[in-house]
Amino acid sequence: MLPLPGLHGTIAASLAAFPSTALDRWALRRIQQTVPGAAIRFTLWDGFSLTSGPAPPVASIRFNNRGALASWVWDPELNFGETYMSGAVSITGDLVSLLEEIYRRFPDTKRRRFRLQGGSNDISRARAHVHRHYDLGNHFYRYWLDREMVYTCAYFPEPGTTLEDAQVAKMERVCRKLQLRRGERVVEAGCGWGALALFMARQYGVSVTAFNLSVEQIAFARERAREQGLSDLVDFVEDDYRNVSGTYDAFVSVGMLEHVGLDGFEQLGAVIDRSLTGNGRGLLHFIGRDRPLPLNAWIRKRIFPGAYPPTLREVCEHVLEPPGLSIFDVENLRPHYATTLHHWLQRFNDASDRIGAMFDEPFVRAWRLYLAGSQAAFTTGCMQLFQVVFGRPSSPGVPWARIGG
């Protein structure tokens, strides 16, 4: 019989020394059949290989032991990442192209299902999730983000625009969509390292109250506000967005909605409702899907615990409709996120030796897979990037013409 899923280490290494059996080859064929026609070579530890499709393989996946092979039969969605992290599976060729082949051919019907709402991301759980991902250290993120430390989709006016300029263009686009005016009050839910809040204050003369649960990000943002002389206009609050108080002319959230969880959407809508003035408006910028599906199991386990990318319908139905907010504009920036991730992955790979010295090789492989997989997901349309502009029904803020034409 096949060994138990996840079998690695000394026992698995000893098994790898044996020639593959008929059962091993059956398991490899079963794995290959989950992505029919994919231009991928599947190989066992003894050299036995399978290739499907008429096109030359874009990459090869090599199972280095039977434990890795069995784990993929058991749960390929989770154990692709687990075995790649540990080195039990080796990949040669272009990782992004490999993942694109898989995403184009792995039907949603084969995805493991679970209650999409999952557990509620209460404040203590949300704080733990933020700590696991965003408090890995500012030096780590500095290796591969732009100079402003913006960890969300950029906007590229031209294909050759640099990442630095594209992130500034994204922040300008957000401000123009919100039609910010000097002297207005803005609340930001989930502010990262503070780049957008500082940009809004510096370029548009608004006062910003920005919420974030990450200790390291808030400390970094406050220091930048002091350095730029903007502490009187920007208040970085180390707290959960659910504790927002007061009223504001604009509500903005860039890259935070994915962490709320479907169970928390109506509460988010209530926060927006009580925060906006009678003529208030807002913008939600978030990773989403065309239809409800859970986030990849491995990414939930290793990278983004508690995350859920919603559909537009879910956001409309559970966030914006209950408080009676009107949608002014919806834009999909999917190709811009694919390009952003291309830049991030390139910078990450350039700094991989230094990142490995900070952490270890499995950490480097995990984040390389996460960035490459995200790029492939946006390239193939498995993921979308939505910007939704909304406001009170009677708000005079409905634009005459769409931002950007």
C-alpha cells in the first residue's frame, strides 16, 4: 500500500532509493490526469516520466520520494506547496509558466470544499493573522517591495512604467476616484506601511486616520510621518478597523477586505455606514473572484491564514447593500496585479540569498511559490483585482466622467 501522506525525512529518503513500482506509476498517472493536456513533465525519483499534450513541456515536476507522491494523490492542492517547501518535490523550468498550465486545467470542481465563511475573524484572531504575515520584519519586505513599501496592486499607465512610478500612479488614481478635497477627513482601514495615508495628506491636504493591527507597520508609518512633517495630518492607530469612531468624508480600504472573511462583511458595512457623513463616499480595493471559492488551502495554511477573496456579488450583497450605499464605479485591474507580482517575484529572487540568511530555505521556497502562484492566478484569470467606488445615494460625488477616461 502507499505510505501515509506527508511521509518525508529519513524513511522517505530510504524509500526513494528503490525503483518505482507499478503502484507508483499509477499514482503518477492519476496526478497527471488532474491537469489533462498540461505541457508538464511528471517524473519519479528513478527517472520514470510522463508528458501530456502536444506542446513541449514548460517545466518538470520531480517527486523525490514516495511520501511526496502519495501526499499529492491524497491532497494535491495542499501538498503541492508542502512538498515544494520541504524539497520533496523539485521543479525545473519556469515556475510561473508551470503554475499557469495547472491553473488553466485544474477544474474548480476538483477543489476541496469547505464552508466559505469559515471561522469568524474576530479581533484577537485577526491580530494573530496579521502578526503571522505582516510582522515578518520590515527588512524582509524592503528587499522586494518598492521604495514606498506598498504591498498592493500597482497601476501601470504604460507597460514600461517602473514599479515605483506605478505605485505612485495607483495612489493618485485612488485619490482621484475619491475626489478628495483639501481639508476633508479620511479614514483608512488597513494602512500597511502608511504610504497611501501619507500620499493623501501630502498631495491632497486631507487629514487621515489610518487603522492597522501590525505593530511593525504602524511603528514604521509613524516614523515616516514624523520624517515628512505630516504627523499633524495623519494619525496612525494601532487598532482594528471595527473600532473606528467619528465621521469622515471618505472611507478607503486597499488590500484589507480579503482579510475580513465573509462572516465579517456586514459588520464592515456597518462600520462604513456609521463612519461616513451624509455626502460621504468610499473605495474598496480588493482581490476577488468571479464566483465563490475558498482560497488555496496551502496559502491559507502557510501565507494568509483566515483570508477569503470574495466575489463582487458578495461584497455588494453583504457590505454595501445593507447600509443602502450606491455603487458609482467598478474597475478590474487584474493585468496590473499580474505585472506588479512579476516585479515583486523578480526582486524577491534577486534577494533570495539574503532572505534565506534571515530565515531558511523552506521559507524562501514558500514565498517564491506564493508570489509565482499569485502572478499565475492573475494572468490566467483565476483571481481578479476590483476597485469599487461607492457613496450615499444622494451624494453629489458621482463623477461626470470615469477616472482615466
